[in-house]
Amino acid sequence: MKKRQIVIRKEGHLRSSSNQIFRTVRYGECQKNHAANIGGYAVDGCREFMAGGEEGTTAALGCAACGCHRNFHRREVESEVVCDSSSLDS
């Protein structure tokens, strides 16, 4: 059984007034249409993005499972709002 590597990237935190927002980006199933050049629609069934190399390299942008670029995979952004402790003191 082959190990799967799921790419989850944290995009720094944004500060809005007294709250912090943490965003986690995950890349899901591949949506590349392999039959577009013949007028059809067919996807390869790749269920999730697995980086083809170390984070920060160009190889990390290619999927090890299906070989396509990360942009073809569905992007899921999860946001989490964390209240600042100083805003709770009021």
C-alpha cells in the first residue's frame, strides 16, 4: 500500500481589528478534462493532490498521482477566526 501525502498549506494570519483569521488551503480531486481536444469530457479519477517534491520546489506543484499541475485540483479554503484575548476583557 502506497503512502499518500496531502498538501495542506497555511497562509499566514490576517489581522482584522482584534481578531486573527487563519486560512488552511487543501487541494482535492483533479478536475482536468483529458478529452477536451476531441470535444468530450473525461477526468482521470485522481482523488486528491499529492505533491511530487519538497515544498518550495517546482516539483511540488506537480501531482505525483496523475502528473498534472496543482491548479487542476479543486482548491478548498478553510478559515478559522481566533478571537484576541484582549477583546474578551472588555
